[in-house]
Amino acid sequence: MTVTDHLDSPFAPVGRGNAHYSVSTELYSPHLTVVRVTGELDLKSRSVLAQVLDDALHTETIVLLDLSEVTFMYSGAGCVVLDAAARSAGRLEVFAPTRPARLVLEALGAATIVADPRAA
């Protein structure tokens, strides 16, 4: 497994000491990539999320977007997820979104790409 921390990305406007979010990529196999997001998905984190999802979807892997530790989601970040899902040909799945993330995604009409094991 390969894990990439994107806090040092040139797109990340936050410093390591006071980061309000983190985005990491975990490559479990040539067929599965997990993009794990924690903290606040606000205006500052939007471009990092967009770049990481674009990079993950560049290959033919299944991309699981883990939003289980998101505390806030700006609607612009939700639009990034919707845009990535539209380009993914069904390869992007949003996993276990928190209530703030789920509310934004549902308001934007993305309920069909959300998989929440807690809802079962």
C-alpha cells in the first residue's frame, strides 16, 4: 500500500501546524485507490481536493472517496466531487460521508454516488 499526504501540495494553502483539513491517497492495488479526507472542506481545500481526485481518476482504478471524518463541507467542494463523479464513468464512490458532507451532496443531487454503511 502506498500513502500520499497532500498537505505539502503546492495547491494546499495551509501549513502543517494549523491544517484544518487533510487529503491523502492510499493505493491498495492497481484496481483500488482510496482518497481519504478529514477536517473542513472549505474554499481553501477545494483546489487540493480537485487535483487529488483528478490524479486518482487518471488511471483506470476504482476510487473510493472516504468522507467519514469531514467536519464541514463547502458547496464548492461538493461540486468538485460531482464533477469528478461525472468524469469517472462510475469509478468514483463516496464512502461513509458525515452528516455535513452528506447534506451538501444530497442538496447537490449526488445521493446516488454515496455509499454509507451506517445507513444499513
